[in-house]
Amino acid sequence: MPDYHYEVTSLPVDETLFYRRADSVQRLRFLVRYAHFAPSTYNSQPWKFRVQQNQIWVYADSSRWLKIADSDKREMYLSLGCAIENLQIAADHYSFKSEIKYFPDPLQPELVAILELYGRESDAQLTDAAMMQAIAIRRICRGHYQREPLQASHWALIESCNSDGVYLFSTRQMPQLRGKIAELTPLAYQVLYSDRAYLRERKQSFTYRQADLQGLRALLRRAVPIALSGNPGKKLGQRDQALIQNAPGLIVLGTQKDSPEMHVKAGRVFQRIGLIASSLGIGTQVHSQILEIPELRSELREYTRRQVYPTMICRIGYSKRKPKPTPRRPLEDVLI
Ligand SMILES: Cc1cc2nc3c(=O)[nH]c(=O)nc-3n(C[C@H](O)[C@H](O)[C@H](O)COP(=O)(O)O)c2cc1C
């Protein structure tokens, strides 16, 4: 199981620190802090980075893989995709041109990608400055959103994020998705919360998020899932069902193939959505439970009537409040 040594790190970082590093390897190591600020399943941060000359090697850290909740590693690869998206946005911001190769070495399955970076002639940035700023403000927003529907122009920006074999289904285009997701969610919770191994892993991962808290507050937070253990699946399922029914929008990302590479690419799309959404004051929350149960995942797949594999379900809406930043491991722990 992963260690609990987390600290609260926050962005924005002082950008002049990048330019004060004369050494190119140090400059690339600096970029890694942006990747490390990405979302990850249960905040597991399942990544490691190695800088070699003008390359950043991105590894899956399987010691942080949640074997029960994420038996096919789909969520682990989605998380890695989020980190890679941040990395490429940051590279562009600091005037690098980058090329990416996914799973470049079949003998090293943990090596998820190599980003090769070159200095660019022009300082003009390829990505919007707002995307870079959004890396610092993006958070997962739990709880209810405002009832206000999403503006059509905001929907259009979010829906434009599908790419490279990753498809986006939204309740704007397919309103019937909401009913299906709302129907399957309580079922998913009941299945998961009746599995002792899942509960053990869930409790463990809950402590990752709270590891920075000390004393009584920490104790109270950790006691919550235990106190709920009477029939937690039912209550949590009903809670999420209401969140889904009342959400201004839902998104399902689907991939052409059910492969690690496609899951990484879907993670990149999800992160792009999260960044655009944050810059517009829109909150996002992932609802993983349905997709963690193969039978329910298949049912959702049938429902979308396309030859795609559902890889992520996300709720969106104008957020009521800005959540606090979540802790990250010290940066040195993810640099090898
Ligand atoms: C693949 C993936 C699956 C996730 N699943 C859930 C989920 O089911 N429920 C939830 O509340 N958050 C979920 N999250 C959000 C993480 O808990 C969150 O990213 C992490 O705690 C870090 O917080 P931050 O994103 O606000 O920085 C998921 C994130 C990813 C990348």
C-alpha cells in the first residue's frame, strides 16, 4: 500500500524559478510539478517521472494502483493521462515544442509515455494562457451545483474536447443518458459496498486524502466511513443519484479500444475538460462507481449504442463554492 507522507502543495508556482534554472535538465524537472498537480483516482498519484536530456519519461507507479476498485487499471491510466496533459500544456507555456510517444517500449509496460521537448523559435504559445492558469485553480467539485443550465457556448467548448479515438457523449445531445446513469449508480454502490476487500481499500485511500490533517480533525474525518458502515452503499448511492439527477450536465467519455493507451488519451481529454471548465467557473466531478463493475459498464456501453467503451463519467455545473486544494506527495517522491 502507498505511504501516507503527503503534504499540501499548491500552484501557482513562481514562474521565474524556471528561468533561474540554467541547466536544461533542471528546467524539465521543474515542469513535472505541473503534472503532479493533476487529478488522480482517489488521489493516488500513480506516477513517476524521469528526466533524460531533452525527454521526460512518464511511468505508472503500480505500487499505487488500487487493485480492487480499478482491477483493469483503467483509472490509473486515466490519471496518468491527466498528468501528461498538464505536462504538455506547461511545456508549451515555457516555449517547448513537444512530441509524445505512448508505451514506447513493450519490455517496459510501466513506461507510459516519453515526451521529447525542443526549444521553439517563437515564444508564441500554442495553448491558451487560460489553460495554464487553470492548472492551478482546477479542483474536483463535489456536492450540488447551481441549478442554472450551462450556457450553450460553454457546452460547445467542453464538447469540442473529443479527439484521437476518444468520444464525448453529453446529456445535451443525449438527454436519456441521465436516467440510465441515475438508475445504475445506486446499484453500483450497493455492489461495491458489499465487497469487504473494496471497503478495506476504500478506507485506506480515504486516509490518503486526509493524511495532512492532524489531531482530532483527522480522527473525526477518518471515523466517518466507519460510522457509516451500517449500510453505507445504500446511503451513498442515493446521495450520488440525487447529485446526478440534479446536475446541469453529465458527460461520458468513451474510447474506440479498451486499451491502456486509449485510457491515457481519454485522461488527457478529461483533464482538458476540467481545465476549460475551471476557467469558466464550472465544476466537474468524476463518478467512477458504475464503470468499476464490468456488468454495469457493459450495460452503459449497450446504452450508448456505439462501438465505444465507456471510460469515464463526469458531472458538470456551475459550482457553488471553490474547494480547497488537495494534498500531493512531495515532488521529490515522484522524480526518479
Ligand atoms: C480516473 C479518476 C477517477 C476518479 N473517481 C472519482 C470518484 O469516483 N469520485 C470522486 O469524488 N472523485 C473521483 N476522482 C477525483 C479524485 O478523487 C481527485 O482528483 C483527487 O482527490 C485529487 O483532487 P483534485 O482533483 O481536486 O486535485 C477521480 C479522478 C480520476 C482522475
